[in-house]
Amino acid sequence: MKFFYIRKTKQIVLKLDIKNKYFTFLFIIAFNMFFVGGDVAEIRDYLKLKMICPHCEKNTLRVRSSKQPHPLLKILYFQCRDVDCGFTCQANLEIKHQISPPSLANPNINIPSVKMIKPKRQTHD
């Protein structure tokens, strides 16, 4: 299984070789991302949420466990990858606003909408 990035069209293509038959899946990129291709493990690591340890500032925190008590809230338990540091913490991942409303909205969920604000262009005098 291989992923390829097509710069011109900003698309990611997944190519599977199953019994000498090629299946191609196309992923449209919805945000700016630089990607050149590789195996599935590399892509999975690239797309993961990453946080730097606030104490040793050299290693990323790893999610050890999580729970989702509400559809809009996930509680994450992090641990520093540096054994000598040993930092552990709890973090909340919360959905606060929606940028684009869903086509199949859940009537029990009410998320306030916000408009994306484009950054102002700097003018050079």
C-alpha cells in the first residue's frame, strides 16, 4: 500500500496492490499540507495530533488513554516519551464552534457557527 501526493491538483492517492489488481483511492486535501509520499505508518504519524512536553521541551507527549463522556468532549491522558522526564497530564479536546454545518445534523447537538476570518493582507508602502 502506497500513498502519493499530486501537487498540481492537491490530492492524495492511495494505491493498493491486492492479488496484482490495483485499487486507487483519492483523498482531497482540505488544508495546506506538504506531503511527498511514503508508507502508511509514515502518513499515520504525520497526521497525528502532536504536543511537545512543557517540561523537557524536547519530546512529544503520547496519548496513553482517552475517554469521551460527551459527543463534543474527549478527555486525553498524556505521557512524555522521555522516561527521565516522566511528565503525565490530562487534557480536554472540545468542539466549540463549527465552520461548516453538516449535511446530516444531529438534532441533539447544538454547536455555534462561526465564519472563517481571512487574514488581512499586509500592504507595503
